Amino acid sequence: MQESDLEFIPLHFGSKLRVINPHARLGVTTLWSKIEFVEQVLADLGVDLSPETSKIAVIGNLYGNGIPHMLRNLLYNPQIRDLVICGADRSGSADEFISFFENGLEKARSLGEEVTKIAGTNRIIDDMVTPDDFAVRPNIFRFGDLRDKDSRANLYKHIQSLDVNEAPRGDRLLVELPQVSVSHYPSEPRNHNIIKDTPLDAWRELVFRLVRFGHLVHLRKGDRQELQNVRVVVCRPQVEDEESLSQYNFLRSDLIQYQHDMLLGPLPEDQPYTYGNRIREYYGFDALMKFAERLKANPHDRDCYLALWDSHTDIDADDAPCLVSLFFRAFDDQLTLTATYRTHNALDAWLKNVYGLMHAQEIVANEAGLPVGPLTVISHSISVDPSKYDQAMRVANSKGFSLDMDANGQFIVSVEDEEIVVRHMDDNGVMLHEYRSKKAERIQHEINRDCAISDINHAMYIGRQLAKAENCLRTGEIFEEG
């Protein structure tokens, strides 16, 4: 097959790619940088971008989750013989992609199961595509940040030196993505609330909820397993130990680095937005410092609210912020933070985002002279990509049994004077209310009416004690709680 006969046809993310000359041989990967920015750089350098004569076939981003899709696009388009990697690398996807071809795949253990990783990285990936599937592996050339003059010059020289007359390579190879069967248990998908002590515990429970209760939806970017308006409260937001994080393929150093990077104020010219820019420079002031000053002057201030979403520009933008609001509030003598996300990637982004939010909360708390309190994250649309469902299942299956203390208090059940007596106690042992009846069902309904129980496991335990107490009333046996 002649090169002119082989046209670039994307199998995945076709609407996200910029096709220049579909019969050309070069692919340009911009990582996290805007495609429009890199295209403009190429135009300014004088690189030919004509649909008929350009050496460039296609320009596209590469985030870590997109590596399986990019590999399949390359197998289906073997005329892409050279790849240029440039732009901002915010997730390590460049090293992971290069390592796939240089080091291949390796087996590893994750949460007690055998998985496949790109060798030398933490990137879990399916094993349906291997380096050996490429009849001839693409030539990969990496250039740095294109805001750098030398990187631009080297990129231009490289493109100009490419031999467009080299013979085409191989035939198309179609490899499907792993097929995953996704189903869900019934629930109210717009009312999931999670309260956990630590970020990692909260993330694990969040993934469990999505796997068990998420609904399969069909988006332009692909299928997702989704829940709406999920509310997660992290009671003790703090950096966790390396061992706990590594069980789930997280590096503590990466999360700490993200904390720093997320709050950088300047906006790189190759990116449409950053959270740090929206928080610290976009509106002409540093919101973190402003809020700290206000709370220091008035701890009861309820106006420390920042909208990161700019409806004037974002509603029609190709790439707009997922984090849309921050609300800092001194509550119960602690600084709380409530963050709202428009859309959220649960598996890869949620924990990193929480670590970034923790840093923002810490900055304001320190400046305002307040201790750090709970962190609440509300996600209007949160999802898991079914192509990574096997990883999500491993996280969900790692959930064990746990006993959480009910935030609404505890109960002491007894039988006295031929009645069931239930005393509602706070955590300090002070009685809040007393329920009495000969019928367990009556007390059950009264407790429910009063919203006295918030934990399902606690409610089931009290139900067992009520049934046991009622049986003792009937038989005359001595009741002992337990």
C-alpha cells in the first residue's frame, strides 16, 4: 500500500484531534498543552500546515488515561512513523508512553491481584497491546516546553529534516479496547454522602459507590459510570503515609508536588486555565490571601466564596475548569472548606484534587490563625471510565468491614418495668432523650422520626437489640444488650 493511499483514521477521540494532512507521516503529541497553542507555535515557526503538503498528519493531547487509546490509533495508522512529544507534562504521560516502547509491560500486584503495568512506571494498562504488535515501532522524539526558545528551534529543525519519501510501514491493525460489563445496584444516584476520617479512606469509599451504584452514561468522550451530586466529607484532611498510598498506586511525593503545582498563580500560555490562576490571579487578587485577611478580622465571615467558573468565557470554551467554587468558613472554631466540582474523574483525579484543596485550606488557616477543620467535596458529575473498570473493581473489592461511630450519638437498650427503654446518649455520656414502649416497632418509628441515627450499620444493630428486648418481654428472659 502506498503512503498516499493510507489516510489517517482515528479510532478514538477523533473529535479531540486536529488532523492536518491525513496522508502524512508525523504525529505531534502536545501532552497537557492546548492543541491551538502548539499549532500556533508551529505556524509562527514557519512549519508547513497545509492539508495537502504538510509533514504533520495529526496533533493531539496525551493525558495518562489516553495511552491505551493512542496506542490503538497508532496501530490502525501505521503510516505515522514519527512522533513528536512536546508541551506541558502534568501527569507523567510522556515518560509512560516512551517507557511502553523502551521497556514494555510487566506484571505487578495491586490490591492482591495481578495487573499489567508499563514497566518502570505506576501506569496500570491492559495487555491487549504490546510493543511487539508494532511491525516497526514509531520514532519518538521528545522536545520540552514550547514556551522555551531552544525547544521551539529544535522542534522546527527536526520537522524540516524528516524524509517524507520513506516507504510506508505495515498494514492497519485493529485492537479493541477491553470489553467490560458494567451494571449497578439500585440507589438514589443523586444522593450519596460519604464521611471518612482520611482522604484515602474517602476515595476508596467513593470508588466503591461508583462501582456498585453508578449509572452507565454515553458521553461524546466515551462511556462513563456516573453518579450525580456526590458529597464527601474528609474529617481530618492530612497527608498520609507512603505505605498506605502505595497500596493504591499513589506516590506521596507526586501528591505533594501536585499540592504545590495546583496553586501556582501565573497562567502558562499553552494552557486554557489552571486552578491556581483562577484562585490567585484571574480576578485581580489572590483569593487565598483575601479570605485569610477577612477571616482573621471576622471569624464569622460568610462571604469567603470564590467562583472559578466564568460563565462569560467558560460555557462555550473547549476546555473549562472542573473545579467551579470554593467556600471557606470558620465553623466550630475550625476552618472548613467546601469545594464544588462540575465534573470529576474519580479514579485518577479525585485524590490529587483533594490534596491540592488541603493545601489551599492550610494556607488560609495558617494566615487566619485558625486550626484546619473538615474538608467537603461536592461533585455534580463524578465518574469512572469503564476502560479502567478492572482497576476500579480492585479498589472497590479492597473495602473491608468497618465500625464507624454514629455522629448522631449512641444508644443504651434495656428492659425496665415491663417496657423496652432506649436511652439516646451523646459522646460524653450525657442522655439526650429516652424512648419507652412495650413495642419495639413503636420505638423504631420514634427514633426514625427524630433522625436520631445516621449510620446504617448502627441502625441495624439497634434493630437487633429492639427485637431481642421485645422477645425477652414476651418470654420473661433477662435482657442483656449485645
